[in-house]
Amino acid sequence: MTDREFLALVRRRPGMYTSGGPTFYTMAAFVAGYDAHAWREGRPLLDGLGEWLAMRHGKPSNLVWWAQIRLMALPDGCQSAAGLPDESESKAIDLMFQLLDDFLAEYEGAEQVE
């Protein structure tokens, strides 16, 4: 199973992978943990994601990848660290997994060309 396939499974059933119900923060933490494991295995899974997001969004940013995605999902929205309204949580989580899939698809395509 590829990383993209695994993350697609997580996207479809996020409650299976986190406790207390999926939130943007718990899902971002899950993905960050998955990335840390990939690094440990010698596979820098999300290396360059922050820069890729900044280029895609058209704005330079020094924010971590998950903060960039949250800002992209909710440019005028809730800035509280305590949590987001349910519809904002869903929007941010969906965008996160879509952007991760897009990033990994480009990375896989670049790898195959080499």
C-alpha cells in the first residue's frame, strides 16, 4: 500500500485513527506522526510540503504546513487554538487531505521520471 492509499483510508474513516473524534488538529498531528515514522524509515514523506504549499497558494510563508492549510481553508475564519466549528473542521480536514494527496501525487510523478 502506498502512502497515498493509506492516507486515503485515513481520510475516509478518520475516527478509526484518532480518539475523541477527528478534528483538524488531531488529524494534522496524526499525519505529522506518520511523516515522522516515514523519516525514521528513510523516506522523507512530506519533505518540502511547506514550500510547495506556499508556492501553490502564491504567498511566501514561514508557517508550518498544517498552519498554512488551516489558513487556506479558513482565510477569514476562526483563529482560536481551542477548536473550530464543525463545518470549519470538516472543510479544513478535507482540504488537508486533498492537498496532501496532490503533493504526494506530484512527488510520485517526479520520482517515476527520474
